[in-house]
Amino acid sequence: MRKFDDSIPLKLLKAREASMNFFRPVLQEIPLTEQQWRVIRALYEYKELESKQLADLCCILSPSLTGIISRLEQQGYIQRRKSTEDQRRVLISLTQQAIDMFERVSPTLEARYRAMAEQFSDENMALLHDLLNKLCKIKP
């Protein structure tokens, strides 16, 4: 068995923590959790999604997403509506309040992203994106 410190899952967790340290302070000021921000970010880009689509995009288990959606709805950030084509489908989207908040906060988060890239280099960032995309496609 490989050494503990050579574990790829462990290195990925450490890399996630290192990268999230750039963004957490900004999210704490809003205040939103990382998962709540991920949901808002996905809905900002995709406009309207079903819960299952949102869970898949955001890598959040459906039971956890249910609570996140409820809290975001209570905060006035998301709204739900029944599909006109199929009343069983519930579509989730951002409220204007969430859109305004996203547009106010995203430049600060983008600046944090640039700060991370400056330390890591544009070339390494591109390589990392490529390698992570390839890693996400492998099958057990």
C-alpha cells in the first residue's frame, strides 16, 4: 500500500482546503456556506434547474440539497415554481435579491481566484484544469 501522504484522495482534499482558503473569508462575510454559494453560482449560470440537476451539478447529495434549498428560500435567494409542461416537476431559480448579491460579490471572488492563480501560475492552472477534467472522466 502506498504511503499515507501519497494518497491521491488525501492530496485532493488538501488541495481543496488550500484553494477554499482563498474564498471562505468572502463567503463568510455574505454570509453563505460553500454549498449555498455553489447552488447560487449554478443557478446564476443555468438560470433554472430541477433539484436533481442542481444536486448533480453542485456535487451535493439530494437529502443535503433539500435543506440548502429551504434555507436559501427562507433567505429570499431562491424561488420554486411548478413546470407548466409537467406539474410534477419543480424548477428552482434565483430571486432578484440573489442575482444582485451574486453580481456584487462575484468580482471579489474573481479577484481571489486571480490571487490564487498568481501564486500557482496561469500555466499550472491550465494544466490543473486539464488533469482534473481527465480525472473526473475515469471509471472504476
